[in-house]
Amino acid sequence: MKRTLSTAAAALAVSVTVSVTAAGCQSGDSTKGPIKVGSINGITGLFQTPEVPKAVKAVFDEVNAAGGIGGRKLRLISKDDAMDPQRSSQAARELIKSDGVVAFAGSSSAVDCGLNRATYSKEKIVSVPAVGVDPACFTSPNIAPVNPGPYALTTAMLYYASETLKKQRICIDYTVLPGSGGGIENAIKKWTELTGKTLTHKNLAVGNGDPTRYLVADKNAGCEAVLYNATVAPWFSQAKTQGMQNVDFLLAANSYTDANAKVIPAGMNAYCGAEWQPYTDPSLPGNDRWAKIVEGHGIQKTAFSQGAVMAADVFVQVLKGIKGDITRASVTEAFKTMKPVAYPMAANPWVFGPGKEHNPIKGTRFVKADGGGWKVLPEGFTVPGEK
Amino acid sequence: MVNSVIAGLTSGGGYALLGLCVVLTYRLVAVVNFALTAVGALGAFVMVSLTDRGVNALLALLAGVVFAALLSALLGAALVRWFAGHKEGTKAAVTVAIFVALTAVGVRLFGGNTTGAHRFPNPFGAPLFTVGDVVVPQSVPVSLAFAVLITVAVGLLLTRTRIGLKLQALSERPGTAEVVGIPAPRLAVGVWAGVGAVTTMVVVLVAPRLGGDFSTLSGLISTALAVAMVGAFRSLPLTLAGGLILGCLEGLSSSLDSIQKYQGVVPFLVILVLLWWRSRREIWDTEHGR
């Protein structure tokens, strides 16, 4: 009797283990039920993009209302990492192992790419972030964001300063995240290769505190245009005090917010790389699609929600092109072998492809601070090397 | 290089003010207050939220100062009520927790560093004179004068007045102070309120130079602590000098290409060396005093 009981207990234990394993570990190979898609988004914490998963879901709802893909509905599973490295890694593991997502689409986290790039490669799963924040988003084999990101944007900003604004003495004052200094150096080198020009002054270690010392160094160097990517308000307040009204300042996309436009004093020249068609003008080509989605669902109009709609759209388009079952393996294969997708909101066609690093969008449009808002400049997209 | 050092020196007054607020709190209530700039930043943001709605700047400043004074008094009251007998380390840890909580609330209310940028009133932003290539605005002598005023006034208060004596007793021996009839809790809460009010004025004064968003202003505590370390949390004149030293070092380190990459670390390294040097002398004195 005792032996029977222990055998039964062992059998029960085995069956529980098997069922837990079956339920708790999915490979993304399911060919029935909804197509599960993961995303890691900063919703709470210091980097907040709550509009991103809402906009991705809005696109998926639209696809589902029209019958889904191959008769299967799209289901977005978004996890908030709160900019917490531990939560971000855990979210990726859970989405891959427990939820069995086929891919990631529309992630927007400041820490996801750097932390989870190895996991994505190991699990042979692709991620199409709405916003690549961390430079690792642009140097990983299984990640391809839809925004130009810091490297391509820097080359485009330098190109705009030298070729469009026709400035001779160009300088750069950047805060660079640990490990991404090499990427910025390469971006500068690329501009030099394209234009034959070099920087007059470079500081890639701009820190917190009073910016006067950096501005004085720019004045000493005779800079006519300065690329800048850190805190906006004190920079322009002190640039005004130092009498730098004749210098063109070019800001990176992280500064393209309504609040920043209001803190730039009148008389200062501040340009900003908008990454996509500037979101402050919904009537621009390509913005109509995005505006329809976000307005229809009461989602905040930001550059981040533009990335969300674009990431969801290109993701759906690639999935629709898959012949046969939609599984993690077939989705990864489809992205690695896809043809470029034209998307009018971005500077050039987007493609994932087989490479070891991906930075498919190369150009940006520019806006200029004007009367407490951003004015869209008429030049169209600036793509380095394309006149 | 000279221009960069001069530029750095012009930041010194603001840094000194921040450091003085830390030392002031420590001298008067014996707490290393990590929540100091978070409280000041909240007061400052109460002010700009009102000016954004068209309220007169002076009235808004008064509202911000009163708000921060009350918040700081509340924090002080909590520390007096529940942590009076605890060690300094415990009290400091409590203020760290409050710093984290206030920063989270502030960022939620007033936005992050790109979405929550505000233009603070800059009444002293007009150029005064030029040294080399550096334009020195009115805010530089104003900050320095404010820093000297705090240094002298608090110095006199502590050494020349009856209330100063009581405050020193309270800071050094709170239990004994109460036994001899000094109304310790009420006095301590009053000091906390005063520190909250002064810190808000300091944050409003330095905001146009040092940051327009909540998290940057709240994070000024690291600079404030670094400056306070130069004065070893006790000496007000040395803290004033510490602000100017930090400004100079920042200017110097950003102008030398070889150390530019490490410019964020250089001032703190120098301060560590200074501290080590001071403590070395103290150990020497202790050894020979036996």
C-alpha cells in the first residue's frame, strides 16, 4: 500500500511537472490561436512611453477587425520594465519562454536592447523596436528599430549643418552613454568621408552642472554650428548670456518636445532632428496614417507614437508576406530575407535583412524653435550622401 | 584654458550655495539631508507652476518657499518624532528614502528631463562684464553675495546669539538640551522649515544655470554633498571655498583634452584626496595628542 502510494505520488509529481512545463514553456511554434507578439516598454520609471503599446495595439486591432493574418488574430503582450534592468531581462525571458511570442514589435525601453540582445540572438527571435533608445539597438544581429537612432542621426545632423546650413566651423558637445562613444566617432567619420570636412571642436563628455564652460570652449573655437544632445533649458539660457545668438545649435531627437521648444529663448537658433516626419504637423506626407490611428484611439501625439505605428505597420506587412505557418522561425526567416518596405513617414525604405547590425533609417527632417513651438523646415528629409 | 577656468569659477557661487544648505542643516540639526534639493525643487516647481498660470513671480516665489518650508518642517517633525534617538546614519538613510520618494512624485507631477523642462525666471541673467571670452552675468555676484551672507549670518547666529547656542546644544546633545529646558522638538522643526525655505530660494536662483526640469534640480544633491565634503560638513567658509574649487576644477578638467573624458570624476577625486589629507592630519594630531 505504501509503495502504491509513493508510486502514485511520483506519477502525480511527474504529470504535474510535465503539464507545468507544457504550459510554462512555449516555443512560439503554435500554428493555432492568436499570433502572440511581445514588446518591452517603459511605462513607469524615468523613461515613460505609455503611448507606444497603445498605438501598436491600435494597429493590431485594425488588422484583426479586417480578419487578422491568415485567419489568425494578432495579440500584443506588452510588459513594463520601468527602466529596471532586472525587470527588463525577466520580461524578455517570460515573453519568449512562457508566452511563446513569435517576435517583438514596438518595444520602447531605455535598457531592453543592451540587456536582451544576447537572449534574442540565442532564441533566434527578432525585435522591431518602435524607438531604439539604447545604442545597442543599432548594433545587434536580431534588432532593427524604425528610427534613425543616435548614430545615423548624428551623421545626418552634421550633414545638415555643413551642406544645408553651409557652416564651415562645426562643433559637437555630446553626452555619450558608456560604450557608445565608438559609434558616435564612426558617425562623425562617416560624415567626414562623405563631405571631406572635419570637426572644429569636439567634446563627447558633456556632464551635468553649469554648461557655461562648454559654451565658452565653443566660443573660443569659433564654432558656427554646434551639435548638442543633453539638457536643453540651462544650455540655451547660458548660451544667451554668453551672446551666442549667431551660432546654430542642432539638437538630437530626444530634445524634440513641446516643453523644450518653450524654454529656448527668443533670438537663439535651435534646430532639431525629428527622426520621422515632424509629429507637430500631422498634415505632412505619411503622417496622415499615424494621425488617423492615434486620433481614432485618443493616443498622445508624440514622436514615440509615430515609431509605434511604423513598427506595427512594417511588422504586419512582413507577416502578411509569409507563406505557410506563422511561427517564431518563419517570422525570423521572413525578416532576415525581406525586401525593403517604403514608408513615407521615414526618410528611406525600411529593411531588416541578414546583417550583424541594423540601422536601416538613415535620415531625418529638421524643425526649428520658433515662438515657443517647433516650425517644420521646408527642405524635406536630409539623408547623408543624397543631395 | 584660462577662459574655461574663469567660466568654471562663475559657476562656483551656485555650487557654494548648495553646499552651504547641506552644512547648514548638518550644523543645526545634525542630519545629512539627502532630500534637501528634492524639497527645494518641489518648492521651485510650485513657483513655476504658478508663474505659468500668470501669477506674479514674487507671489509665486513666496508660495513655493512657504510650501517647501512646510514640507521640510513635516520631514523634520517625522525625524524628531520617530528617529530622535537614532544614529546619524539611520537619519541619513531616512532622508535617502524620502529623496527617492519625492523625486518619483516630482517626475510624475512635473515631467522628466525632456518633457518637463521649464524656463525659470532669470532676473539676474543680464551681462555685467566680460573677462577674456567669458561674459559674467549679474547672477554670479548675486550668488556669491548670497553665499557670503549665509556664511556670515549663520556663523554669527551660532556664535553670538542665545538661540544659536541653543541650536548648537540641540545639534550636539539633543537629549541633554531637552533636559536643561531647551524646547528641542519645536526648535528643530523650526530649523527644518527655515532650511526648506532657504533651499528653495537657492534652487530658484541656480535653476537657470543648472537645470530646468525636476529630476536635474532634485539631483543637485550630489553636487551639494561634494561641496559640503570640502568643508567636512562643519566649516561654512571652507564650504564656500569648496563651491569655487569645484567650479574651477570642472572648468579646468573640461579644457584639458587628456582628462576631458573623465571630467565628471575629476572634481570628486580631488575632493576625496582633500578629505584623505584632512583625515590624515586629524589622525596625526590624535596620535600626538595622547
